[in-house]
Amino acid sequence: MNYLLDTHVFLWALGNPKALSLEARQLIQDPSYSVFVSAVSSVEIAIKQALGKLEAPAGLEKEIEQRGFQELPLTYGHGSRLVELPSYHQDPFDRMLLAQALHEGLILITRDKKMKRYPVKCVMT
């Protein structure tokens, strides 16, 4: 099984793992699973930091490698999947993560209950 971390889940995994459910922590830490962090998350973090809406530690890119996570670039195919998504969720970053999870067949680890309305497998934290 392969997993994609929601942006907040990624940040909590690094700095506040107790904010995650036990199941999510175990999946994220299990080396037999591939855990992806999207380029979408880097953009979301950068924009929200610039707006003063989020504090995040420096060196997140190094953390991805050190923790054994894999980077997931945003591709044209991912963007094409956005057209197929109903408008249950208006956050563009979350919609891009949903499109990536669907396109790549990944299970999304998230706390956002709105994500469950989409045809993507989710592990809720």
C-alpha cells in the first residue's frame, strides 16, 4: 500500500506526531509502505507562510528524505483529474492532493472529513 500525506498531516508527522491517530503514526513510520509528500504541500506551505497563516520549520525538503518519504511531483495528468472532482471541497490545495491520490492510486492520510466524500481511499487521523 502507498500513502499520500495531507499537508497538515505531513507537518504534524514532523513536529507533533501525537496530533495524529495511532493508526496514522504506525502507517507513516512503517518502512514497508511508501509514503509520499506532494509538491502541492510545498507550495501550500510557502504561500501560507508568506501570508502569515502558518509557521513551519525550515528544511522541510531534507526532512522528506531523512524520514524516508518520497516526493510526488505535480503532473499534467494530476491536473486533468481535477475536472472529474465534484465541488464538495473548495480548497484548491486539497483538491490537487485528491487528484494526485486518485491518479496515482494512493491512500490519502488526512484529518479533513470533506475528503471522505470523494472516491479516494482515506485514513482519517
